[in-house]
Amino acid sequence: MSLILTFLGKGGTGRTTIAIAAAKKLSNLGQRVLLVGQDPGPAFGLLLGVPTSPDPQEIGPNLQVVQLQSTVLLERAWEEVKKLEAQYLRSPTLKNVFGQELGILPGMDNALALNAIREYDSSGKYDVIIYDGSGDQATLRMLGMPEVFSWYIRRFRKVVEDSDVWKSVSPFIQPVTSAVLNVSWTGENFAQEPTKQANNLLEQGKAAIADPNRVAAYVVTSGDTAALATAKYLWGSAQQVGLTVGGVLLNQIPTTEPLAAEFAPLEISALPNLSASDDWQPLMDALPDFKKATQAPRPITVDIPARQVRLFLPGFDKKQVKLTQSGPEVTIDVGDQRRNIMLPPQLTGQSVKGAKFQDSYLTISF
């Protein structure tokens, strides 16, 4: 399994340059690194100084680079969908629809990118994968997809199973599936079988995002007021998808006590300007030890003996946090992000007795 790193921050703060420097540094340390660029424009290749392609190519010792192209990813993913359909249906219907003719719908880019990263991770070829995405809410929503999709499957499956329509048709499911499909599904497992593989992938994704040994982000900012405000906002918003932010990278500005206080307790690293396109060493040397991301505050902690759940929400105040409870789950709204928290069995079914927001932590008591 790989360590997956990404960088968050306002556009123009140097995220791509820092991602390239991080890839060079880690590959020089003997790590097998894959640098993934999502922007299909020419800037990525120009900064690297080499042509890029939609397939990984080696550009140095221990260092490979790939520039994602959504049309290529969609075409390949569609072929996998057709294989799955052929596995479950005796008479596949999608065989006459070809990936080469499919267009990209809004939101597909990030879903396809996340799946590509998952595949590169599972290949076992890389120790580190550095993802250079948009670095904003779109990146956070992408990394939050496993959590959100699993909620939709979990919640709507229950809604369907409890509906009168499902109760009426379920006795007929088994004979129909026996006649049409290659498997025999009963009314009890019909909703589970088609989604079992997807659920396994989603659970793996959720576990990876929640583990700073597997996935971590670093916030990048310049001295611009808007860049600093965006950095703080993205730091807090990252917590809503369970993503650990390991530190702050100050691009071309010095560390000051006020800045350190604003981003406490994160580690802050001041980075120099890339003085020449071929002299990356000063920037590489100034980068932090990315393994120390594990020392940053975790987005969520559960204290079962104290019957409490604590969420770390820096950059927001009490008025921006909304808490609701529906059934066994607790929902938190903050920073245009919504998170549904599945409670552990010991707290499932327990009502919220109180909530307190203090020192950037939301403490929920049951």
C-alpha cells in the first residue's frame, strides 16, 4: 500500500511546484514515487520539463509521472462495467455501447481520478503517490466520495427494503433472477449481492482516508490575505471528509508568531522561491518530513467510556456548526460540507445529550 499525499490551497500559491518538489525529494530518498497530475493543460508538463502521457512513464530514478485524461479513464472504466454486466447477466445489454463515444459529465473527472489513484495504489508498484489536483473543495469532495457513496447505499437500501413496493415484489425475485441471471438471489440478499463488491471498495477507501499513514494533505499558502483565509477554510473542511492535514507550507513567506498561532498546532514549513527551473534542491530541502502527518490532530476521535465523539473543526466558529441526529447517525454541517457519522455499536441508538464547541473541537455527548 502507498502513502497518498495531496496539497490544498488557493490557486496560484504554488501547489503544483511543491508537488513536483515533493516527488523529487521522496524519489531521491529511494521511495518509488508516482506523481499524478489531473489538470490536462500544458502547465504540468512545462513545470516538469518533460512531455507527459495518460499512462505512467519514468522520468527519473524511482520517479514516474502520469497526467490523467478523463476521456481515456472513462473509456477504460466502461470496459470494466461491461465485464461486470456480462458476469451477472446472461444477456448483456451494454455490449453495443462503446467507451469511445461516451462524453464526460460534470463530476465524472474526480470520480475517475479517485478510481485511477485506487488502482495505482493497489498495483503495489509505488511507495508514495502524490496527487496534484485542484486543491480545493472539489478535491475534498473527491476524497469524501467513499464515505458519501456508502451512506447513500446504506440509507437507500434500507428505505427500499422497508417500502411496501419491495415487500410486494420480493417473493418474485428468486424465480426471476434464476431465469434471467447467472446467480440465484432471494428477496433477502437481492439488494446485497450487486453492491457487495462496491461496498468492499468503499470501505477500503474510507479506511484509507481515515488513516494518516495512508492518506494525508498539506495546506499551501502565500502571504496573500485571500490565500491565508482559503488555507484555513480548507484545513477545517478537510476534517469533514476525515482527511488529516499534516502541516502548513508557507510558499515564499517567512514563519511568524501570528501565523504559527493561526495554524496551531500544525507544523509550519517556510519554503523558498524556485530560483531556477533546474535547481529544485533548496525547495526540496525545505519540505517537511511527510511521515510526521500522523502527529497532527485527527479529524474525529471516539471515547466510548466517556460516551463522547470529538470532531476537530479548525477555522470555524460555533455559529457555523450545525448538528442534527436522525436514527443511529449524527450529521454535522460546516464549511459547505456534510458528514454523517456512523456511531459505534456501544453508542448506536443513543440520543445526543449535549454538544460543546471549544478550542476548535466539537464534543458530542451521548
